[in-house]
Amino acid sequence: MPDSPEKVESVADSVRTHGLFKRFGQQVAVAGVDLVVPRGSFAGLVGPNGAGKTTTLSMITGLLRPDGGTIEIEGLNVWRDPVEVKARIGVLPEGLRLFERLSGRELLLYHGQLRGIPIREVERRADELLRVMGLVDAADKLVVDYSTGMRKKIGLAAAMLHNPAVLFLDEPFEGVDPVSANTLVEVLRRFTGSGSTVVFSSHVMELVERLCDWVSVMNRGRIVAQGPLAEVRGERSLNQAFLDLVGAGGAVGTGGEDLSWLGSAQK
């Protein structure tokens, strides 16, 4: 079991990991991650495919046991105080599985009751979330009939229903249409504006640059840069900074001969 540091009384960071490590067979997926997310920030965790973002978030949120290292959320050790931690976080994982034979409203009521929220309060919060998410007309439709964007919105509503201190989102905008994406962005900005924290993973640099004030860059299972967005990108765009940090510049076609046949008409 990972080390268990003592709970601290005053916490400036919502999330902090030290030496986080995970191996699958011979493959090291996360190789000693020291992640820091300040309280109240809109934080992006970025990296190329296979960098270890999803594995890292899975360990931080208690969905996957690490092989080593420590994780604290709001000063609580994730593996020593799992019930207290889960009461303080909301999670929207990639590939979210929902109870598809419930309606959107029923799904929210079910989640609220699981969280122990009084039924009257659950109903009030569900109605507000359905309205803010633009799902009032679909509230009584079965989730199985929801589009991808609607599923993301009802999933986010379920993750926010208990008013968590920290919200973890894994690729929340993947496959989402622009209208739904705009709704999600406005809800998340309102959430962080109240002092809560959002941590979301993405490989879309333009989105992270537009939304985040804090960014952590992962590559090959490690954090290679971390801090306020302006410091990480410097005078460059975040996309260029990202390419420089992960060493991805000019991978194809730098010699002029790579894929030289591509696009040639066959006679």
C-alpha cells in the first residue's frame, strides 16, 4: 500500500501527489509523478496519447491502486481516507458508463440518494442542473437515447450534484458538439468561480489554453512541466510549448523523402 502522510490542517493545494507510480506487467505507465493543483484553479493535464494521463487520474480518484507514491486531495490521503475523499470529489471518466434504462432525471435522483442527500434537496438540485445543462426537454427520456453531447452533460450533472470541492474530468469534450461544449465550459467556469477546483485531461492544446490558468504536461509517464499557464508556455503558444516539451517537432517529413509517394496520382 502507498505511504500515508498525516493530514495537514491548512491546504493550499487541492491535489498533490508524490512519486506516483504504476506498472502493468513490464510496462511502466506512470513513472513517479509529482502533480500539484492549487485550490480554486482550472487545471489542465495534457500529454500525447499514452502519456499516462488516464492512469494518473484513475489513481488520484481512487479507481486504480498505485504501486507506489502518495496522493492527497484537500489534505486527505486517498487510500487511507477513501470515504471522506470520495465525498469531496466528482468524477467524469473517459468512456463513462451510465444507467441507460433510467431517464436523465431518474439518473440524477439515483446519484443524489446514493450520496445521502435528502430527496427534496436532490429534486431541487436536479431541476437546476437539468435547466443549466439544457436538458429540460430530455429530462424524462431514457439515457440510452441520448446523444454523445447529452451523455457528457448528464454525466457532468451527476458528478456535480453533491457539490464537490474538486471535479476530475477525463477528456470531457471528446466527441461533443460545439453547442454542448459551450454549455459545459460555462458550467465549469461558474464552478471554479465559486472557489472549487477543476482538473481535466486533454490533448487539445487550444482548448486548454482557452480554459486553464494552471497546466501540467505529461510525457512517458512523467510530469515534464507544471505551473501557471503563462509560465509554462512562455512567449510561445501552448501547442508549440507542448511540442517542444515532449520532443515531437518535425517527426515526419523532415528529410523531404518521408511519405513522398503520398498523394501521387496513379497512372
